[in-house]
Amino acid sequence: MSDHDYDVLVLGAGPGGYVAAIRASQLGLRAGIIEKEAPGGVCLNWGCIPSKALIHQAGLVRSVADLEKLGARIDLEGLDYAVVHRKSREAAQKLSKGVQALLKKNNVDYISGSGVITGPQEVLVEVKSEEKTKTIKGKHLLIATGSRPRELPGFEFDHEKVLSSRDLLGQTKLPKSLVILGAGAIGMEFAYVMNAFGVQVTVVEMLDQILPLEDQEAADVVAKAFKRYGITVHLGTRALSLDTKGEGVSLVVEKDGEQETLQAEQLLVAVGRVPNTAEIGLETVGVTLDRGFVTVGDYGQTSVPGIYAIGDVTASPLLAHVASKEGEIAVEHMAGRNPEKQIDPGEIPSAVYCEPQVASFGLTEKKARDQGLDVETASFPYRGAGKSVAIEKSEGLVKIVYDRETREILGGHVAGADATELIHELLLAKKSELLPQDLATMVHAHPTLSEAVMEAARKVEGWAIHG
């Protein structure tokens, strides 16, 4: 008889943990998963899914202006944000139940409770349903406990005036005004949503570009749209201090040596996330950490044999799809398979879901040149693709960063309608070692937005037809 309860015991049922557990079961391993909140983790319950539901509803509100151009009369006086919020929660709850059903279907035991590692193959679990603790043993342990919003000294969350992304997702009532600290993906998505529902939005970013991780040309597409929406953006601006003693918040910022005080009802701090690696017993068993992140090998192995870690607790990009793939790789390695090693960083897509959307992979033009690479770029505007004009979404571009000599695709960037879908054609080409000429000569349906991808590839070859 086995001296452990499971072949794989997973801590955390987010997109990394639950995918890993299901894949483990498919590989014939007995799997159990421990989750202290709801199945699906932060991404599904308090991140990716509810925020996209809000973005969808914001898009419907924005479309009113287009309908009015057609002569329609639409009264938004009775618009109730509480209903909008409820729809976002319903989406999250529906999918959370779906995850639990998938675990059951795949014979993965779901354990609702908090777990602390007490040995290389055991976890002490405070089981919610039984109101007691018990030790559960796993031949392999997989740490998939995710991350939480980063707090800044002097700007700590009070969950009423100073908010995390989770706080804002939980609100059923909108503030009249909101300052957002940080112009990354989370900050820009919330800026888009709040502005659509009539909130006066101001964004403060320390760097000189919104969406600092994206290509400058792609980020500029969003910047122009946000300016048109009436969103105020302060770039190259540092937050100095915060006062919450009055009715709202007073944020003192500085740019080029000049100080200014920004007033708003609430402040959203969206300056990144930190790994959930404290208080889960890692120190007890000697798992090596680096600045709070678990150090892992090619397949997610930690410094302790039998213990693996994936997703936001490691130093890989903090993205749900990265966690899912890392989970698959880790359990395939546990099962004795020969999986691919860690994901190639140049083949990880990123996606920002405000409108216009932004999606990318690989190197930006600046990063490529900073690395001393001999590169060229080819950009094709959305307006050159007939469908973008037909659907009145002609702002945007497709940009390819490629090696000047070999024509190898080093990076892909799309800004505009459905960018988060279009990016995968370029990414598949990259992963399959195709060249721009392969995309340039492939027949694309007309009219489609993906023709902009084709035309960008043709531009690499010097023969774009429509631009």
C-alpha cells in the first residue's frame, strides 16, 4: 500500500493549479488539490474573468454614442452599476463552478481549506467542511498559490479610499472620481471601464509611456484613444505622498521637479503583484526563495526533491496562461514524461483588454535595439484592412520586429480591435519557425482584420498591396 494519499498534491486551484491537477489525472496520477477560497483562484474570481465582464459591459455603454449617430434615442438615466457588477460576479461564479465540475469529472479530489507544508511530502490542512486540521501526504507537492496586489509604503490599502484591484472589482457603487497609480495592463483596463461609466479618471505613471512593457507604437494607439475618451494621464510622474483624512484622497505627485496635488474620491494602486510564498511552510522544508519568488528548474522543480512550483510564485511572467502551461510541464515531468522545458519567454503572448486592445510577444523594437540586434520593423495600419473601416474600428496597427538578415520574427505587436485574438497568427508563425513571407503568401479571407497581419508580413518583403 502506498504511504501517501496522492501522487500529486497541489496547493492552489488557480489556472496553474487546477490545470496541473487535471493533467496529472489524465496521465494516470492520483491528484488532490487544496484551495482556501473559490476554485479558479484570483484570475477567475477576482481578476481576468470579472474584469473582462466589466470591459464588455463598458463597451456596450460606449456603443450608445454610435447608435445615437443612427438616430436612436437612448436614455442611460436608469443605468445601475450594481447590475453591471452583479453580471461580473455571475460570470466568475459560473466559471468557478465549472472548474469544480472539471476537477470532479477528471477524478481530482478538491479539498476546501488552507494548507501549510510541514514536510517534503506532507501538508497540514485546515479543512473548512470538517472544521479540523489533518495531514495529507503527496508523493509530489506542487506550489501554485499565486500572487496578490503589491502595496506601496505610504499608499497602503485601506479598502475604502485606497483600493487594490480586488477592492475595485468588489464595489457595487462607482466613485465620482478615481486616480489610478500605475499605467500597466491592470491600471489601463480599469481606466477604460471606469471612464466608460462616467467616472472622472486620472492615471499616474512613473515611466514615460503607458503600458511600459509594450512597444511604443502600440502603446501610442491606446494613448490617443484614452485622450479622446477624456482620461487624464500623467507620464514621467512620481507619487510622493497621500492624505486620506478628508472626504476623498489627496495625492501629491512630482514631474520635472514640479509638484501637484491630485484630488479624487478614491485611489486605485495598480503597481504590480507579489507572490504568495509566505506562511505556507516553505522555510520549514528549505525551499529556496529569491526576493520572495520560488527558485525553480527547467520543469518547475524547487531545491527540495519532490516539490515543484509554478505560476506567480516563480519569477516567470505573472500571467494565467503561463501558469497553466507551467503546470502541465511540471506534472508531465512528475509522470516521467519528457516534456518541453520552461516556456520560451519569446513565445509568451501578453494581452491588454481595454479598447483599443493591445497584444504582443517577443521583443519590442526598443528592446531589440538595446540588445544590439540588427533588426528592422514593418508596421501596417488597421485602416488599410477594409473590415476595420466597415466596422468603424480603424485605429490600430500590426507591427513585426524581425532580423534584418534572416527575416526571423523576433517580436509581434498588435494594437486595435480584437488584437488579443489576432496576435496568435504571428505567434504561431514564430513558434513554427515560419518567416514573414509564409504569412505574406497565405490566402486570408476578405474582409477580415487578419488581413492586416498579412499586409504587415508583405511589408517585410516590400510588397504590401494596401499600404
